[in-house]
Amino acid sequence: MTIATATSRDAQADPASAAPATAGRRITGVLLHDRAALLSAGFIALMLLMAVCAPLISALTGHGPTDFDTSAVDVDAGGIPKGSLGGISSDHLLGVEPLNGRDVLARVAYGARVSFLIAASATVLTTLLGVALGMVAGFYGGWVDQVVSRVMDFLMAFPALIFMIAILSSLPAGNKPVLLIVVISVFGWPYLARVVRGQTLTLVNRDFVEAARASGASTRALVFKEILPNLRSSLIVMTTLAVPGYIGTEAGLSFLGVGVSPPTPSWGQMISSSVSWYAVDPMYFAVPGLLLFLTVLSLTVLGDRIRAATDAGAAS
């Protein structure tokens, strides 16, 4: 009798401990015990902080991303940065660009801002298009499904990178970041829409959806209260894995000269400019290349760990 009373008192005193953990709390708990996920999240947070604080970094160092500093390069030697390791000094913490002396730290900080902004915007637009069209196709079926599916097949059959280069080369260079977001989203949404369509086709015939329909629930209620919440885990995983792909796509297009236009800084643009200098100034290539590699790797590892944690939570 005493034991039962004490147990009931403990449950009343700490109701949160008796409540089952939500999916989000389970996934967070798994990730907090995963060293690779923590390291990846920490590096991503550092890159995001650098991107957000890019104007502050320029103000503290006194060098903007487009400011020339010819005193930091040896003009007589062909524009090679003065000093060792690409001109790294207390005035230029990551060195300078050859020939013009622009500060590498300021340019990679603003380049991070451009890359994350384009990747995040493209991910949001791709997710909206993919979820909307995928759910419409899976929910209504019939000719609607046929039309949406054929559009998806048509876009997925294109060699996306070649057509991105062709489209961006033919469009005016007035606002390349916006054009990049639109072009990446146009070719990116079918991959998410196909997954959403398949899961919607499965969910629409489940008992809980049929019960809601029989009780008189509207189409809007079925979509937003019954089907969409069950797609949440898949959407989180796919959007997390999409961001590094879009960062790599933006860098690749900028490297090829059809992405972000100078003087706007971009990691891909900096890597492209460093190709002719890597033999005499390898740091100019190493800094943006290493940041791009580690950012894409960290986002990919974090997305993969989220997927594994989601699968483990669903299995339990």
C-alpha cells in the first residue's frame, strides 16, 4: 500500500517523466549522443554565424569583400601576396587574393551568405512545389496524377546541369541569385514530389483517413490534419539532404561562370579564380575549397544522421 502510494505521488510530482517522448524529442536525444552529428551541427552553426556576421567581420577587419589592397601584394612579382601562406597576417587573417589584394576572410564570409541564402531559398521553394504537387497527384489520382507524373518524368529526364548552364547563360545577368534559385527549384522539385506522391497514395487508403472521410471531414482537413503530419519525418530528412546538394550546385555553376556574377563573392567563383594561382599561392585555393568541402560534408552527415534517427524512431 505504501509503495503504491509513493509511486502515484512520484507520477503526480513529475508528470513529464510519465509522458511518452515525442518523435522530435527522440530524434534530438539520438543526435545529442552522436559525435558526428554534433561536430557537423557545430561546424554548420559556425558557418551560419560567419555568414550572418559578414558585415561585422568586414567592419572589424577594415576590409570589405570588394576592397582592393595593392599594398598586400608584390606587384613586381606578378601580384603574388606578400608574406607566407598567401599573405596571412594580423591585418588579413586568411590572406589576400593575388593581383588585387582583396581580403579572403571578408570574401568567404560574404560568399557563405550567398551560398546559404541561395540554398535555403531553393530548398523552401522546392519543398513547397514538391509537397503541393506530390500531394495533389497522390490524393486525387486519375488524370491529375497522370499530368503531374508526366511533368515530373519530363523534368527528371533532362540532364539538369547542362540545361541549367544553357538557361543561365542565355538569361540576362541582372539578378543572378534569384535566377539561380528559380532554375534550381524548377529542376529540383520532381525528386521530392515523387516521394510525397508515393507516400500520399499509401496514406490516402489508410483506415484513419477513411474514418475521417466517413465522419464528414473536408478535403482540407484530410490533407492538413491527416496526411501532411504523417509526411513530416520524410520532409525533414529530404530537405536536410537537399541543402548540401544546392550549395554544391550553386558553387559549381559559379565555378563555370554562369552563377553569381562578380563582384558579388561566391565560393565557386573564388575557386575558379584560384585555378591559375594554385601553384604559387595554394592558400587562395585551399581556403574556399576547404570551407565548401566541410560545409557540404557536414550538412550531408547531419542529414544522414537525422534520417537514421528518424528510421530508428519509426521502428521503435
